[in-house]
Amino acid sequence: MVLEVNTPKKFDIEGTEYNSKELSDRGILILRNLTYAEVKIREMINKKAIMTKARNAYISEIKKEIIKSKSGIDLSTLLSD
């Protein structure tokens, strides 16, 4: 699947705003590649957050299983409403 990247009309680099209309064809291509890279980085950050949340949930569950196997007490029944 190829991500379609739109060329932004204005873009910011290190605090300075530029107008994409002032770029050459090569500059537009570079800007599109930069925009694509930024989108992919954001997607990866979001995926990492999801995986970290899942990892923490699995750690919590395994801790409960360890306590249950050692003590015979099911914490999920003790802590449920």
C-alpha cells in the first residue's frame, strides 16, 4: 500500500515558515518525501504507544498468574466489583 502524500502549501523548518510555491520541482519532491517520512514517524510512535500499553497489560496479567499459582488466591476475583 502506497501512502499518498499531499504537498503542504506552507511548511516549517526550524521555526521558519516557507511557501511550497517557491520551490522547484525537485524541491517539491524533497518536501513530499520529508512529509512522508514525518507521517511514517508519527505512525511508528503511535504503534509503539499501543504496543507499550499491551506489554504493560501482559505484565500485569502474568504477575496475577504468578501470585495465583504461588498463593492459590485469584486476585482478579478479589479486586473485581
